[in-house]
Amino acid sequence: MPTLNHWELTGLFLIIIACICIIQYLHIRCYVLKPLARLEERYRQIFNNSLNGIAYHEVVRDDESGEIDYRFVEVNPAFEELTGLKASEVIGKCNREVLPEAEQAIFEQIYSQVAETGEPDRREIYSSTLERCFQVAAFSPIPNFYAAIFTDTTKQKKYEQSLKDQSAWLETLIEERTEELREAQAKLIQREKMAQLGQLARGIAHELRNPLGVISNAVYYLKSLHAKDEGTTREYLSIIETEVNRSEKTITDLLEYSREPVPIFERTDICELLQKILEGLSTPDSIQITTKVNASAPAAQIDDRQIGMVLNNLLINAFQAMPEGGNLDIEISQQDDNVRLAIHDTGSGIAAHNIQTIFEPFFTTKPKGIGLGLAISKTLAEVNGGEISVESTENEGSTFTLILPRAEETAAPTD
């Protein structure tokens, strides 16, 4: 067997080393580089085709100021589409060079939170510049590098807000319908009560009016017999007559309240109606009445008989509130598309705890009466399309305000 010299051994060794390197390279290429290339290709496909915007950042520090910023290393096409920022415009630049000043602090806070905790962070943000909502998920795959994934949630937020608005609208609608049902139920209960009260009132009227009529006729006869008598007999006959009339009025009020009023609307001059009511009342000499009528006050579209009863009740109450005398001021004017009539007295006023209940049936603070006058007045005002309210200060007086619908203007006759 021939002996190899030094150079031949060296060459053989080099050949063996070269073969080992080639085999190692082929092994690395086959089992490492190709899988890495496939992984990179997969990553690239995911990165480029993702519907979510992705931005990859590198942490940079200013050597002079020590401030930290985040440089764009790479962005995907979805990022460009969502933000309108092109890769060529942002790659190599820092957040503070690219983002609007109002939004820089938001991302610095997100990235610093990830840096401090080492945990991914997810935030909902609103870009006032883009007028869009985003969900931003930030994480650090390796130290000093950050990835941010942007998901456009603008439509989702709009849908959510739309659902909230519809939910609120439905809740409001349900509350309104529930309130309407409560009112309808209350009206049905009130009608049932009125029906029962009507039956009771008609029974009382039938049973009491006949004997009251007999008493009234007897008083009239006795007064005619004692026409010239100025003594106690005639005085007591007058008392009996007064009490009979008061009882008749109580029965009339009870019957009136138990009925469901049906107005007959017609054009009515409120000034003339008021004057007619005042002429029919016995005004105490100690009460001074002042009437102020605004020239623009329109006519009202009402049932004059029913509203006449309201005015009659309000005026009588005002007289009774001033037993020692006082001033009664009446003002008629226009309020929006309505007629406003205010009656102010300088009487004793109404206690604060009674203001909310004075329009309720059978409520009264008077020693006589059953408390139906204001309840009837409120009902009649409402069925005529109006409303009645009161303002009062105890010991200073009260103001009752009646609002009525105005009448349509009649066209002037043409030749």
C-alpha cells in the first residue's frame, strides 16, 4: 500500500472537510432554510392579506433628551387603507413625525403599558382625524419591538349606538304606552265611579227634591201670610228658604258632576260672557272689581253654558275668599293661540299643602258645601279643550287662570 506524503494528506483532509461542509449546508438548507422560507412566506401572506391593519415598530431613544419614540418598521396594505398613510410615507419615521399631535399620546401610552407589564394591551380608541373607531391590540414579540393590530370598529359602534338608540326609543314608547294604558284604566275606573255616583245622585235628587219643593212652597205660603210681619217668624222663614236653596244647589252640583258633559262648541266673546255672569251675581259692596281686556284678545270656541258655570264658580269662590272685602282683578288676553282669563283676588289665599288637592272632588275647607265646584270647573274646562290652574300665597291672595281655545277667524263678507 503506497504511503501518502504530507501534501497529499493535507489535500485529502481538506476534501473531507469540504464534503462535510457541503453535507451540512445541504442539511441546513433542507431542514432549516426551506422551512424558514416557507414560514416567512406564510407570514408575508398573512401580513399582506390581513383585513386588519398591522404596524410594526422599533423603540428609539433620543440620546440628548432621553425621550422614547417608536419608529415604523413595516406596515401592511390594510393599514394603508384604514389610515390613508402610505408605507413609503411612514416607514423609517417615528410616531411623532407621522401621527397627529392629538393621537400621539394615546399610542405612546399603549406601548409604554406593554413595555412596563410585558403583557399585551387592547384598547378602544377614536381617531378624530379619521373620524373612525379602532380596536388596537399591541404586543411586543421581541424586546424593543412592538406590533399594533388595528381593527376598524366604526360600523360596529354605529350599529351598537343604533341599537342603543332604538332600545331607548322602545323604552320610551313602552313607557308612553304604559302611561296611556294607566290613564285609560284610570278613566275607566273614573267612569265606573261616575256611573255609580250618577245613580246615587239621581236617587238622592228624586228623594230630596220632592220634599224640598214642598218645604219651599210651604215657606212661600207662610211668607205671604206674614207679609207684614217683621218679627222672628219671617226671619226664620228666610233662613229656611236660604237653606232650601243651598240644598237645591248641592243636589244640582252632584248631578252635574255625575254626568259626562258633552260641549256644544260655538264662537263666544269671553268679555260678553263674563259681563253676563257678573250681572247675574250679587257682588258684595266691599269688593272692588277691575276688568282689563287686551285689545287683541280673540273670541273663544267653547260651550258658553259650561264655561259660564266655570266663571260663576270661580267668581263666587273669589267673593268667599274675601269676607272682609278686597280687590278682584280680572284680565282677558291672548296667550299663543289661546284665550287667557286670569282672576286674581286679595283674599286669604290657599295653604301650600292644599294647592295640589283643591281640584279633587269632595275636597273643601269651607264649613258648608261638598267641594264639587272646582272639580266641576276643571272637568268643564278640559272637555272644552282648555285648562285651569291656580297660583296662591297664603294671606296674600290667589290667581285662577283659565286657558281656552280661540275661535277660528271668520272670513269677511265679499261683495
